[in-house]
Amino acid sequence: MKKYTIKQLFALAIFLFGLSSYAQQPDPPGQVKGNAKPKNEAYLFAHMTHNDYGRLYYSVSLDGLHWDNLNSGKRVFEDYKGHPDICKGPDGKYYIAGNTGDDAKTINIWVSDDLITWKKHADYTPDLKSIPDYSNALQRIGAPKLYYDKDSEQFIMTWHTPHLDGTKEDPERYWGSQRTLYVLSKDLKTFEGTPKRLFDWDMGTIDVFIRKVGDSYYAVIKDETYPTLYWTTGKTIRIAKSKSLLGPYSLPQQSISPNFREAPMLIPSPDDKIWYMYYEQYPGVSYGLSIADNLNGPWFQASGYTFFADWDKYSFPEKVRHGCMITISGKEYDSLVKKFGLTKKL
């Protein structure tokens, strides 16, 4: 075997270190370069925090990748409680759904013209015991979410409800028994009939939201089955697909995220050609980002939370947790910044 001198080994180490400094991910696609005007001008992240769970905070971004706090990291609306989810209605107003806790019987809905001032719009109390094929539903309402379907001219509100309590021997059966329910409404004041199950397959799901892209509806879900060698997709983000708002939905696709991720959020890139899917590694450890050029995939994971600037392709304020992301106009961005003030990271 050839022997190397100390000087040769030192030179080799310097050479390899130099190579490693250039080994990094490319920048995420979807950004607008130069003087071109982005189709999606800005973004709002409405969220809670690790230290103030269930209350409303705002962060904003101009590129969908780098996020800054508003209001010096303080609450932006004191009356709201819940897992924030904002939807823009056909009237141009914004609606946000929440509840005071999973065991609360009522879903609260607020409305705003400008994302700054919120007023109570309605309260909805679902009759969980009347749900077809789900008569053993527990009085639990998790993470209500809103989507306005332009084709049918109605809102769909989804949430998750379990049918089994956890036990000391099997605490996970509570989470595995979660099913996604929905109700329809033309105005989020009156609601059609009793809630129904969204999916006809028997699998634990939470944090579900719906988007229509092209001719298909996509339900983004968290697979709430516990991960094992025989269910490798457990506790991951997945997507189901349908030609109709109410299904039937296909069995979910392969995992988009690693295991033990939840609270997915989906936004289009500034150039509107790429999808950014964020998800939380709970409990509030960090956020991950997967990227695709269409919702059918394939998806790849961008690098973040490495604490090396060359590797971090996205960034968040500290201790942000569950919420939703929406596109907003440049004018709305400016109004939010003027009202609340922007807290730039150092």
C-alpha cells in the first residue's frame, strides 16, 4: 500500500473540504428572476406558536420560501382560537374557521375584508351522532378547514372526528380511529343536512384539505395510521384524487413527507408553475418542504433547518406551528406590513 506524507494528507484534506463546500442543493424551482412580475406576488402564513398553541399569528413571504413575522411575533387577533385555516369566498372576503378546543361542540367562523379586522360570521354545531355509517363518533372536532368550490358554488368544511378512545395499552387507537367528515354550505351561515364521511376507505386521516387543479380534486391528508413495517406510510402526508368534490377519492398516493409529519400546507410558486408543500415535524420541531411540478408528483424534499445558509433553501421564524398558507396580492402584503410591522430575521 502506498504511504502518504503528512503534507500530502493535509493537502488532500484541504482539497476534499473545498469540494464539499460546493456540494449543495440547487435553488428550488418556481422563482421569478430579474424584473419579471410574479403571478403570485406574496404569501400569508396564519399560524399558532409552540408557546401559544391555538392562537392567531401572522408571517409573510414574497417568495414562498423565506418567512418573516408580523406584529413583532405577537397575536394579531385576540378572539380567535383554533387551528387557523383561511379561505377566500366568491364575495372577495376571507373566512377563517376555528374552535376553542377539540372537545368543543361548535365550529366558529370569522370573516374579514382585509385580513386585518375579523368579525364573527357564524357558529356551526354539527350533529355528530347523526352521521351515516358513523354513529359511534365521539364529541371531538379537530382542525376545521374551508374550501370554496367554484364549480358547485359552495363551500366545503372538513374536520376530523374519532370513534374510539385511547387506552393505556393502546393510546394510538384514538388517532387511528380519526375519520374526515364534511358539510356543505352556500354562505357559511346555513349548512346542508348532517355531516358525512368524505372517504369511503377505512383509514385514519386528519388535517385534510381540498384543492381543485385542472379537472381533478386533490385531498391532501395526514395518514394517521401508526407506521410499521407493514404500513410504511403511517404518520405521513399523502394525496388522494377524485373527479368530483365529494369523491369517490382514490386510495392515497405514496408518502410526500417522512414519517411523523402533519399539518400540511400547499402554495403555488411565484411563477405559478411549481407546488410547495410544507408540513410540520411535530411537536413543533421544524418544518419540511417538498416540491413538485404537479400534484401527482414526483416530489422531492428541499433542504432547510440545517443552520447552514448555503444549504437552507427555506426559512421560518422560530417556534411557528400549525396553520395555513395562502397567496395574497402585493397590495395586501403592503397593508399587512403597514398595519402590523415586519420583523426581519437577523
